[in-house]
Amino acid sequence: MAIIITDACINCGACEPECPNTAIYEGAEDWRYQDGTSLNGDVVLPSGTAVNAETFQEPISDEFYYIAPDKCTECKGFHEEPQCAAVCPVDCCVPDEDRVETEEELLAKQRFLHQE
């Protein structure tokens, strides 16, 4: 499952540089699929959704840091544990119970985001 940042976030920013997928953004900041990935132009996400990787997306939160769920792999393929959760001083980076993904799905997403 993807990780989410709860409203307990204190906006310290410790999580953002730790994300190997550049999936974490400051509140109210637009985001793109191409940020920190090898995606460019029109792509079809593993979920089946067609997007343009270069197009800015609306912020998921206006108040605190957030994680773009289609880019979150729980650090699979990079680290043993989600790095955002490991560095968060208030433990607000938690599994998203509404977005359950298997380890195989997360690894496939990681390969998709970082195609060579």
C-alpha cells in the first residue's frame, strides 16, 4: 500500500529528500509524474490511467506535506523500509489502508517509474 502523511504533520520537511521516487511534496505545491522518475510525455500508469508525465497535477493537500500515491512504492526496490516513516519525528507517515498493494505490485511500480 502507499504511504500517506496524516494531518499530524508538522511540516518539518524531513521526509521530502528521503523519497527515492520524488513522491513527497510540500503542501499546496503542484506535482508531476516526471519529477524524479524516468517518465516523459504520455504514459499509461500501472493502474491503467493515462496521463501526461510532464503536466502539473493539483496538490493533494494545501496544508501539509503529501505523498502522490501513484509514485509511492514504499521504497521497495531501494530500501528495506519506507524512508519517510523512518525519518518522521512525529510518526505521521503511515500506510494508506485505502490503497493496498502487494510487494510485487510495488516493485512493478518502481520498475515502471524508473525504466531504463
